[in-house]
Amino acid sequence: MGNLAGKKKAPYDRIWVCAAPVTIPDILIGQLAPKGYMVIPGFGFIKGSINPNHYQR
């Protein structure tokens, strides 16, 4: 880690999920998002494949 003097630690009470399996085990959710907030973005900006090498904007 670097020197954090004078810097505030971010309150990581949620997680941004950009790719996830169909189901996520409860134990994993408890570890990644202990307060229960998990952001799962839609893929509306991608037409066709969700493969990142096949974006069609």
C-alpha cells in the first residue's frame, strides 16, 4: 500500500458488479457486500454479444 496520510478511506459498503454468474452464493454476497448493496448494471449499451471483444455501439 502507499502512504495514506491525510487521505480518507472510502466507505466500501457496496460493490459494482460488471460481470457475474447466473447465481451468486449467499456466502460470497456476504463477503463482497456485507450491508447487502450490490449494483448490477444492465448491458443496454451493448447490442448482441456481451463479450467485451464484440461491442457494437
